[in-house]
Amino acid sequence: MPDRARRWKQDPAAVKADILAAARREFAANGFAGARVERIVEGTKTSKRMLFYYFGGKEGLYRAVLADAYEQIRAQEEALDLGGLEPAEALAKLVRFTFDHHRANPDFIRLVMIENIHHGRHLAEIPQIGDTNRAVIDQLERICAEGIASGLFRDDASAIALHWQISALSFFNVSNRVTFEISFGDALFTESAQIGMREQVVNSILGSVLNPVLPEE
């Protein structure tokens, strides 16, 4: 066995990451039903036997792809290091990240759309998914608490509502792009227009939580 192949087989983390990357592309392109294990294997440096060894089959692999996709975005959110920022700045940074992440990762959007078609059946079978996704709510709860305590945010600022709003505005930008372009043209999807849309989303989210500035009497 060539040294390179031996080293590859001795690195299970690399083997699993290779399989997950190929599987993510296949599931995002063809959905759960349309994905083929044979095509996934063709896109890796390993074998069908190793795929089944690590993931137990197509459904186990699909769940692993979903879990990995959420773990990646949550890890990137954590790496933003929002703790040292004042609340409005921290919230704006998180919104910009989410908007840019979704634009750069349309396969993530497709995976979420596909899983919604399946009524979340596979996602519900991932034991750690609640803890994984709790991380972003914890971030937003800290931001809201600091914003409310300082008087900057409204008293009813809600972490879960903010996450819904941020996700909705960032998600639609990718999920419905094709039909939106066919219906209304592509003017909103040039690079400069997207930067402008991102800032509108930031302003919209901030506007939903900031206390109004009252005129001085």
C-alpha cells in the first residue's frame, strides 16, 4: 500500500470529513431521496465500505451531514467573539455574518429546505441538535440582556424572536433567489446591491429592538 494511502486510512477524522463534504454536495443537489451513495463515494478518496463503517448507511450519513452543517455555522458564530462589543454593535455583527454566511453557503440553505420538506424527521433524530443550536440563542440572550440593562434595547427584546427574524431575512435571500429573479429581475443580486440589502437587514433588526430616541422637552 502506498504511504499516502496508508496515512489516509490511519486518519479517520480526515476520512469522515472527506465523506461528509462529498455527501453534503450530493444531498444538497439531489435531496435525500435523489442522493446516491455511489456518487458520494465517487467524490471521495475512500470506499463504500468505509462510508458504511463510519455512518451506517445513507440515512445515518444524511443525519451526520445535517448535524455537521449546523455545527459549522454555530462554531463560526461563536468565533465572532461578540462578548467585548456593545449590544447594538454585537447584534449588527451577528446579522452581517448570518447574511454573508447564507450567501456563501447555498448548500446549507438547500439542506434546511430539504429537511423541512421531510418535516424535520431526520433532524429530530439527531440527539445533540438542540444543544448545538442553543448556542446562538445563548449569544442573543446575552446581547439582549446587556441591551435592556443599558436602556438601549426595548424591554421586550427577545433572543428567539431575533433569531427568527435574522434567519428569515437572510434565508429568503438565497432560498427564493431563482424565482425572485425570474419574476422581478436580478437587480437586487449584484454585489453592490447585496451589500446594500445586508445593511437594510441590519437596520431592520436593530430597529426592532432599539428604544426610540425621544425628543427632549
